[in-house]
Amino acid sequence: SKYIRLNYFKTNMKTILIDKQIWLSIIGLSVFWAIGQLIIAAFPAHYKEVLGDDNAVMIQAILALSAIGIVIGSIIAGKSSKLHIELGLVPLGALGMFVALLMFTWSHTVAAMMFASLIFGFFGGLFVVPLNSLMQFLAPNKDIGVILAGNNFIQNIFMLSFLMLSIILVSIGFSSNTLFVTAAFITLSGSIYLVAKIPHLFVRVLLLPILKMRYRLNVHGLENLPSHGGVLLVGNHISWIDWLVLQTATPRAIKFVMHKRFYEKWYIRWILDFFNVVPIAAAGSKGALEAIRKRLDNGEVVAIFPEGRISLNGQLNEFKQGFEKSIAGTDHPIVPFYIYGLWGSIFSKANKFFKLMIRQGDKRDVRVLFGSKLPSITQAHEVKQHVAELSRYAWEDSVSELTPLTHSWLRWAKTRPLKRSIVDTLGNDVNNLEVMRDVFLFAKRFKHISRENIGVLLPSSYMGTIVNVALLIIGKRVVNLNYTLGTEAIKSAISQAGIETIITSKKFMHKLNSEGFDLDSIFDGHIIVTEGISKTISKKEKIYTLLEAFLMPKMWLKWRYFLRVSMEDTAVILFKNVSDGSLKGVELTHKNIMTNIKQVAALLQFEENDMMLNLLPMYHPFGLNVMTLMPLCEGIGMISVADPADCATLGALAARYEATILFGTSEFFRLYIENKKLHPLMFKSIRIAVTGAHKLEPDIKREFREKFGLDIYEGYGTTEASPVIAVNMPNSLDLDSMKIVVGNKDGSAGQAIPGTIIKIVDPVTYKTLKTGEDGLILVGGTQVMKGYLNDPIKTNDVIIEIGGVRYYKTSDMGHMDKDGFITIKTISSTTS
């Protein structure tokens, strides 16, 4: 009786009709297969009508091409939907089928009919694969059997109906051409109907050409997005097209929340209304919050960017708490998301030169990551921490696709060969072309060295830079020796690293000897002096290598001079004192260093004429990685100062070459304040000054501002993190809202740099502590060291894995506020 009364049918239809997108997907699939049935029924008559022939074999061959086309279209649809459902193919497929059906009416040859059949199948494959995927993604597990059965049932009804319709139309005198035209316009009408009913299909039509031309979209964690029910998406805001990218990444329709001042602009309001955007004001937004809750209760997906503005530096800004009210007291989950790859694009607020700098290759990767569901009671600062954790995964994926740091240097050197690269206190003033020439000449002389670990004993200078880069391009591990640690420490470093060759210079050794440092008494291995190498280089070889560097492509230069290394290979070994007083070598890979370089560069947004003051020695992680390697890898100039305490020389170089970026330590900044030879006008061109290694005292910051008119921004780092972890940045003015974006807080060490996770945990249990509570500082990110040299036990003591992420235990104590700013309370002697 239940069957006769259609009770089962009614119940199952209700299940199918609960989700509009499932129902529309079924209708779309049914129309496709129904039109396919119509073609099979009508084509033999069409073939005979047009060609006057009744070749059954040829008719079957032509129709078989549709099946081949479906296979090809399905494969392409699958490749276009890696880890997401590319619904933008649905309207494209419908349009293609419309054209193919019209082609049938225009075809008067077998070849034309075969082509039309193949095209119909191809676009049909593009059409059905995303719809099938969407239907199965949205179907609740308990109902998927009913929905699939209902899909087949409705498809058969449509196929039978279209077959009967074609018989009726032919019987009353309609030609096969008329049938094809009718089918074509049914397809077109269905496509328009789908777009009207599912607006995010239209988004994909708009965005697909943009994404495919300049971007590769990768989606991770889509399984974390519930297939049905209300969901609040919360994440970062990095560009003008975040909403388009986010919608493209998700198969479910998203209702976006937008600031009212943008919504009210007449030229975009019509399209925002089409997508049911929810306007929200900074104040008096109770109605908007109620609208968000209503949409969530209706089972919709709502997305909000709690920063309230597009990022001005790529860093996560404050997450405003308004969204907490919209979801409070409900069971709807919060799903955090992170968009990576659009900072520095034309749609971001990065400066022009930075946009040029990061543009590599024909396409750039854009990643959308969805995190695990969070309960509705999760507070804004907690959601921000989860978004920050997603950023680490995005950066790790991105950096793994980069090339070793020497390749990045070569790219920029070849791009701008005549741009000034390095200036030093010895009178060197060289461009990128001259740097390439000398690096290649020295690399040829170093290739005979058999050991991997090579010691370098040189000051911050042009020659010091050349030696380091030359060793790196031939795959050596560079060990810049710290000559200030004392004899026993130097011996320990040489022994631990197995160093048999040290590269230095006679002039520098003479200076060290005058200060009581005797290398001969410490080291009995092979000492190479740079002056000796220079004497072996003829003028003819210099000219030849210069022309080769200028004229030959990068591929040739890599083949000639570079040895193959991977991102996982150790690039440098930096020795430091650890907590137990011993000396340990920190192994940093190309991936570690390149990650930190890209992270810092994303914040600084280099400008075309930037010149960095390179003050710290190369045995210091900041002096080597940030002050020496970063300018080379990012295409900006550097001013190398061998003695940072020589204020007169430093000031003269800064003024003459218009230094713009100053990194240093508190001790040096105090020295510059007190030294009368360093006139304030010498630092006139400096646009940003950053300090690290030690706590910045308030009086130093105040007095430096009084003398030079510059704020010092405190950062935080350690050798084991390559080295930068967090930094304060200048406040910014958001021109859209005319509000200040807070980038720094007095007394803090700043916020975590992009792609870095900072956790404050109990030093015993490693349980995450509450906001504002002091605890042990852990840092996670791709920049965390490979490990201590030849010491897995000590490495395991300081590396802990939480949730699949490697964290370094810094030994420092501090806390994090709700905006993500870190305050260091107790700093260990080993932090850089």
C-alpha cells in the first residue's frame, strides 16, 4: 500500500529536495542525458535527410565519438578540479553543448558531423563531472543511497520524456534540424537557469579565465567543510578578490559579509545584491549580525573577514570580535580558512616593486586552506591562532616549490645586471654583473676542495659575500667562524664540523693577529687566502667571465658553475652557545633560509632603490641570513660595514649611498646615539630601523627617536629559526576607512611573521596557556632548523612535535596578547 500510495516516493523526493543544489544538479544531469537520448533517436533520420544515405556503421561511428568526447571532457574536468570541485566548468560545458547542437544543424558532411558529435561529448564531460561531484559532496552520508537512486530515477524519466517528445514532434512534421535547435535552446535556457539559481556558478564563469591565465588554485582541507548545515567561515583578508577565490574553492554557495562603506558604492551594489552579500557597519550592526545568524540557521555558509580590511603588509591583523555575537548560543561550527598566494598580486595592497619582485614564471600558486571545525564558542583571538597555524602549512607547501637560495640570487642578478649590488668599507662599489663574475671565478677555484664543510673567516664585506655565495653554488656547507668566542670555542667548532679548509684574507688575519688571535696555533689544516686566489685570475679570464655572465642565459650558467643541491640540503652551519654552556652547530637548510627570507621580505615590501645597512658579522645568523643573503636573493643593494662600531665610516656610507633599511642590536643603537661623529642627517634616508638579539630598552628607543627622528621596531628571533620569529612593524593608515592599523606595541617583540606559529605553553606539560599568561615560547614553521650538527640527542631535546608540527623550544618565557603580540619576560642567553 505504501508503494501504491507513493509514500516511499514522496519521502525520498523530500530527501532530494531538501538541498536546492542537489536538486538542481540532478535536473542538470537529467537534461544532459535526455538530450543525449534525443540525439541518439533523431540522428539516423538527420543523417539520411542531409546526406541521402542510410549507412548504419557510419551513424554508429559518429555517435560513438560523443562517448569518446565525454571521456576526454571528464578527464580534463577531473584535472581541473584537484582537491576541489570546479563548478565553473558547468556553464562552460552547457555553452559548449549549445554550440555543438547548433553545429549538427549546420553540418553537411560526415567530417562536420563527427566533429559536432565529439564536441558535444567533450563539453558534456565538462558539464556532468562537476555536477555529479557536487551532488555526492552535498549528500549526507545517511541519504546518499536515496539521492543516487533518485538521480537515476529522474534521469530515466527525463530520457523517456524527451524520447516521447521527439517522436511526437517528428510525427507532426518537425525536421531533425528543428529538434537539434530546440535541444540547443533547452540547454542554453537550463544553463541560464542554473546560473540564476546558483549565483556562485556565475562567480566561477567570471573568475575562471583570470585564475587559469595567471593562477593555479590549490585547495586543502576541503573535507573540513561540512557538506550541509550552517557554517561560519572565518579567515584572512589579503586581496580584493579573496571572496571570488574562496567561492571558487568551495562547492557550496557562500554568503559574504562586507563592510557597509563598500557595499553602498552604487557601481558594485547591484552585483553584491545578486550574490546576497550581507552589509555590516563598524557600529550599530545588530541587524547585520541577526541576518548572519538567520542565514546560518537556514543551513547556509556565511564567510566573514574579521580583520575588517585588506592587509597592508601580508601579516594577520587584529580579528574583530563582532562575529562572536552572530554565532553565540548556536551549534553551527566555525571553519577557519587561510588564503595564500595573493599577497603581492595586482589585487593586493603591496607596493609596485614588491609586486614585480615576487612575480615568477607564467603562473603563481594560490592556496586556500580550510582548518578543522571549531565550536561556536571559540573566541576571535583563538580563531586567529588557528588561521595562523594554517598559514604555516601554506608557506611550507609554497617554499617546497622554490629553488635553492643561490638560484634566487642568480635570477635577480641576471634580471638587473647593472644594478648596484654591494658597497663596502674597503671601497668596493659593484653591480650584479661584477658580483656574478667574481662568484663564478672563485667557485672555479673552490671546486677542488673535497670536504663539504668549509670554514670562512672574513668580515662583513664584498669579499666575504663573494666567498659565501661561491661556496654555496658548488654545494658546500658554509661555516662562518666566530672569532670572538675564544680559542677553545673556535677549536671546538672546527672539530665538530670536521673543517680541513678555512678561507680568509691576509689583511683580516693581520688585524686579528694584532688583537691576539693566532689562527696558526688553532688550526693546522689548509688555509686559503683570498689575495692568493685573486692573483691566479688573469685580466683575460675576468673579461671572458664577465661577458659570459652578461650574455649567457641562466640555464647555461647553472650548468657551468652550479652543482645540484636540494632545498633539504644543509646550506650553512652557525655555531652558538646553548643553554648548557656548550657550543653547538645549527644546521640550516636552503629551505629554512629561503623561508625566512621570503617571510621577512613579505613584511618589509622592498622598494626599488632600497639599500640595506649590513652591520653584523657573517657568523651571526642575522648578519648572514638577513643582512647578506636576503638582499642578494631579493634583488636589493647592501652596504657592508666590517666594523659596526666605526660610526664615522658607517654614517658616511649610509649618507653617500642613501641607506634605507637599518638592522642592528640595542648595543649598537646606543652607540649611535652617543657617538657625536654620527650626525642625524647621515640617517636621513633610513625608512625603517629594526633591532633584535637583545631586549630593546625604552630609553634607547626614546633617545634614538630624539636624535634621528626614527622609531626602532623591536623583533625577536633565534639561530634555530633562521633566525626571525616575530617583529613589530610601523602603524599604517587604511585609506579606505581612515583608521590606523596597529603594527607595533611598546614593550612587545611584535607579531609572528607570516607562516610562523608561536605557542605559549606550560614548560612541563606543554599544554597551551591562556591569552596573557606567561609560559615557554615555542616556534613552529618551515624556518625551524634541520637540527644540531652531529647531535640528535640535543636536537630531540629542543624539538617537540605537536599536531604534526615541529616546534623549537626557545627556552624564553613570555606571553601573547589577544592581538597576537608577543612580550618576552625572561630571555635566555642563547636567543639571537
